[in-house]
Amino acid sequence: NGLVILYPTEETLQEYEALRKRERQLQKKLNKLRDAVTATADGRRITLSANIEFVEEIPVVKEQGAEGVGLYRTEFFYLNEADLRTEDRQAENYTVAASSLAPHGVIIRTLDLGGDKLWPERFEEPEPNPFLGWRGIRVSLARPEIFKAQLRAILRASAHGEVGVMFPFLSCLEELRGAIRLLDEAKLELDRAGVAFDPDLEVGAMIEIPSAALIADAFAAEVDFFSIGSNDLIQYTTAVDRINERVADLYQPTHPAVIRLIRDIIEAAHRHQIWAGVCGEIAGDVLMTPLLVGAKVDELSVGAAQILRVRRAVSQLDTAECADFLSNALKISDAESIRNLCREVAEARYPELL
């Protein structure tokens, strides 16, 4: 969203010039944090990773001080020319990412087509409700040879750096186990062919559907980490299509049900000694940072432009204070009141970021 002023007055021009000057000063201050660790005021470390879709983005996220890539989207390979889908072409790209980001790691999300991501088969087999239909891991499990080619490519890249893989749009354990079974088959095929890979690469579950969130303990027993896909989690918890302008005002990241689910997912992960991260828009929204710090999130994966802002916000917060804040926020039953409380905390701790 933006605002276009066709005939600005002198007063308006001065106002925006002042805003631009303030933003330049802030960016100069934030640039000093590029090589800093991401930690709360009381010293709790949080990994601050970046989201990417193309390997060409890696120099930018490294320049911004990202501690690796927490979400490498791979739909690009399937939405463009067919030769990009081959195992070798994918392996080349994943290997570039792994080697370029060392000593930090990269987490590769397997194919997440469907919903708002159109692809050729969707035109051949149109669905009345694509957001609740054939998408994410459902597509991959229905196309095992395509899926295994991607898994082999990811495994091959793991020989060249720290690589993790995560499966999107999981709604039940059967889907997770089906994906892990195909991953094991891919490992066996590479081993028989004498191709190097990391047999212990981390395997994660994306928790972005309420059914998965509510049995997070069961998922946590079978994976190495969680990545909470906040955009879809909000959408499916509140039954709001986030790209439908008619109901856009009902898409509320601070809905108490959403916040409670995020807290519960992270707690389930920690009960099973695995880490939990958050990706999606709320990870880069500094108004939400106090709630996420209070929930004891381990990793945040954000866009390149948000990295330094989130690092600054985290550094101004105390974990125990944020935990108390989260507890109090969850006693409130409406999203707007929770968001107002978040704004109060942000204005008190890092007003320059707002």
C-alpha cells in the first residue's frame, strides 16, 4: 500500500523531506548493527535469517547481516521453463546457496505450489477452492518422482554447506511421514550412486495449519525444527483470505487465537528439545517482536529490508519482561487491543523504528 500526492503543497514537501532525512539517519545507525549478533537486552540469542527466492539475492542479505537463510522458496523452478526443474539445475542453485552462505546455513522449503501460486497443471485441473485444495506437500506427495528429484538436489547441496529442508502445508502426521519416507528413499538412491550428501541434514515441519498446530507435540517428536508459517497460520485460523480486499480488515496478526497458537507451537518444540522459528510478515513486523520474544522464539526469518530493524528491536527487549507482556496480552480477547499494547511497548523501547 502507498500514497501518491499529485499536487503537494510546500508544507507537504517539507514534511516528506524531513521524513527522508530521519530515515537516512536511522539507516546510518542501523548499518552499525550489520556485524552484530542478534540478542535480547538480557543476552538471549535469536537467529536472524533471511527469506530468498533466488540465489542472486544472497549478496544483499549477507550485506544486511543475515545469519543465514531461513526460507529459500523453490517455486521459481516450477513456474518457469522446464529445464529449471531438472535435478541438476536445482542442485546447482542449492549448492551455490549453501557454499555462498557458509558458515551460516540455508533452509530450503520444498515445492509449495497451489493456492495463490499458479502453475500449468492448475489450468488443466481447475479447483473451486485452491487455498483448501491441492497445494504444498499434497502436490509433492502426489508427484513422488518430481518430489524425489528435488530432495536429491537438496541432499547433493548439503555436501557443500549447512543445509536444512522443510516441508510446507502439513495438516497431519501421515503427510510428514510420507515426505520423510521419500527423503529416506532419496538418500538411499544417492548412497547407492556414490553421491556425497549430509546424512544428518536437519528436517523441519512448517506449522501453518491449525490442525498441525494443535498436535505440535506429535510433529515435534519426528523432526529437528519447526518453522511457523505465520501468513497461512493467520489465514487458516481466522478463515480470512489475505488477498481479498473485502475481508482484509479481518486478517489480524494479533488475533488472540493466533498468538496463543504461536506460543503453544514454540512451547511444544522446546518440550521436545527442538528449535522453533517464525517466517512470514509478522517475523519482520517490529510491533510483533515483543510477543515473539516473549514466546521465546529461536529464529526469525525476514525480508532483507527488515533484518537490521528487527535486530535493533530485539536488542531493546528483555525476555522475562516480554514473557510477562505476552501472558498479559493473552488475557485480552480482541486483536486491536493487543496490537495497541504492542505499539505502546515499541514506542517505549524503539520509537525510531515506527
